Amino acid sequence: MSRVADPRAKITLLRAAEEVFAEKGLAGAKVEEIARRGGVSKGAFYLHFESKEAALKQLVESFLARCQSFFAPPGAYPGLPEDPSDLLDFTLERDVQIYEFLWQNRAFLRILPTCQGEYDYLVLAFRADIAGITREWVDHWRREGIFRPEVDPDLASTLIGGAYHELSMRMLVEEKRPPLEEWLRFALETFFRAFGSPEMVAAVDLRNQRVSQGIGPPAHRSAASGARSDTRALKHGRHI
């Protein structure tokens, strides 16, 4: 009589595989190690997955699908802020939500570079989608007068995407949660100063003036609060 796969064991194996892939990459990961950490035999592993590569593919596809839920084009969000100061608050709150998610799932940031060869299409397709959405936002901001009309949208999108990618990679060397709000505020102010209209630059200057006077910007939600409201926030327009 054939053995029946336990769905609970599959969940445990996926968690174990995440740990092993994050530590050792695809090449260094062994099915025996994944099975041991999952508390099952090597044979039980193969009841759920044909190979370690199949387990990696399922993990990465699931993670990238969750990441994708944070990214949507402007047309998906009605009622975006028009006031420059409100827009600054909006973009910062949105970016903090995303980077809280990445910090909590930073093991996957270590796993993704191991998706090479047959599986590199997973990451390449995801990055292409994000690049396209970032370009849509740059075009939107130019049309709305948030970015200056002479800004090169391709170059601006490349610089914005590269900077945020490097920030996500920088998290990997941090033992404790880094000051994400400070990082992201600096990044946003840098880009709004570089590409923004005079009104946006003035809003950045006013914010900094208020901070220097001890009148800080509105407090942002805690990580726990942000995590609970991710879905609601996205429905109301939170992300580049």
C-alpha cells in the first residue's frame, strides 16, 4: 500500500527548506539536511517534492507572488494624494510597509540569487515587472506635475529601481532591524529633489524645516499595525 503524503509535513519541509537554502544556497543544500530539519525521513521528502529544485521553485514562486501584491500601477489606486506634503507622507508610509515585509522575509533575499540556470526566469520576470511598474509611476508623476516634464523616464526608473534594490541588499548585512524609516525618507527626498517639480522640492524643504524645529512628520504605524493593514492599504493605493 502506497504512503499518503501528510500536508502538514509539507509545510514543515518548506520552512526547513527555506532555512537551508538561505544558509547554503541551492548548490550547497542537501535533501538529507532539509528532511532532518523538517523532522522526516529522506523518503518522506520525496512524497512531497520531486527534488530540492522543486521545493526551491515552490518557495520562490510563493514569495514572489506575495511581493507582487505590494506593487501595482497608478491606475489601480483611486484617490492618490495631490498635495505635495500628503504625497510625501503617502510614499514614505507605503515604502516602510514594503521594507518591513522584506525585513521579515529577508531569508528569501538570500535565496533569490541562487535561482540561476533553469530557474533564473523566476527572478528575471519579477524584476522586469517591477521595472515596468516603476516606469508607469514615473510617467504618472510627470503627467501630474510631481516630476519635472524634462526628466528622462527610463533613466529615472533605472536609478530609482537600482537604489531600492541596493537598500534591500543592505538589509542582509544587518543583524538587527535597520532604521528603515530613515533610509527610505532619505531615498525619497533624494529622488524628489533630483526629479521633482519646484512644488515638490519646496515640500521637502518644509518637511525638513519642521523636523529641525522639532515638529516631526506624522507618526507612522508600527510594524505590527502595518502588517495587519497591508491588504487594506494596498486597496487604497499604497505603492510605486
